[in-house]
Amino acid sequence: MTSRTDFEVMKGFLLAGLAGLLMSSCATPTVVTESGPGESISDYRTYRWFLEAVDDPGINPLSTMPEIYKKVQSSVDGAMAAKGYRKASGSAAGMQLGFLIVVKRGMDTSILDEYFGSTAEEAITEVDERIPGMRVDDYRKGSLVLDFRDNKSEEFIWRGAYDTNIKAQQSLEETGARIDEAVIAIFEKVPEAK
């Protein structure tokens, strides 16, 4: 029977922790924002939707899912109101808002390799027989992108994007909850109206 030193035991725990961190880091939602060269969002007080309705599939593929389109609009409308922005019609609006939902499917490969002089094969033996040296995950990544543009000039003002892993099959309620989650996260970065 082989005796393991404290360093070998610690190395095994570190490898297991590192593998767990690498596998879980893919699931962390991220928010990315970008500002245009001109005015800030907070310089505006009113907004309108670029598309009020989704009835033309050539213009908006979400027309086949009006409940999702309406959910995004109502969630954003609530967040805009909470920040002090008012909805307006036509040319009375200072900004126009648009959004895009992107779902990407892919494969993610994680390989335990050499850390602290140990190979993946040694790590499997030392940590747990069930941890494979390579892990392949099928995933779907969902993104909600919100664009703010000047209503008159149509110049870009601000963009916020929320990215996260999503389940392959979600109920409408789950999808609605994820949309709310995304809008809340994006609006943490939106300044209040002046």
C-alpha cells in the first residue's frame, strides 16, 4: 500500500477544486455594456420601441413567439419606469429601444491536464475514479441584447448584453423568469434619468 504525503493529498484537493471551478465558470451570467460617442442615456427622459408589434416574420423572427416579445417589452418597460424614463409615442420620444435574443448551441470541452506536475490520469486516480480526464458538455448559450438609439438621428447611444447558459427545453414561465433576470442584470448598469 502506498502512503501519500500531505502535499500529495493537498495537490489532489487543489486539482479537484480547479476542475470544479473550470466546469462551473461556464455557467456564470455576464453583462457587457457599450456606450456610443454622443450623449448618455441619462440625458434622455423618454423612449419608444423601435418595433411596437411583431407581425412581420421578415422584419422580426420573434413574430412567431409574440408572448416572448411582449415579455421582454413589459420587463424592460418596468425597468425603464423604475429608472425614471417614460414611454412616449413617435417623435415625442427621445430614444428608441430595440432588442435581440440570440440562442447559440455548442460543445464545450474541458481537459484536466498537467497542474503541479500531475497529469490528468494521476489526478483521476488521486481524487476520484469518476472524474474523467476530459469532459464534453452540450450547451445552449442565450443572450439578450438591448440597443438604445437617438429617436431622431438613430445614432447609437448605449447597448447592454446579458449572456448565460440556458436549458434546452424551458417552459414559458421559466423563459419569462430568465428574461426578467437578464433585464434586471442589464439595468443595474443603466443610469437613472436626469
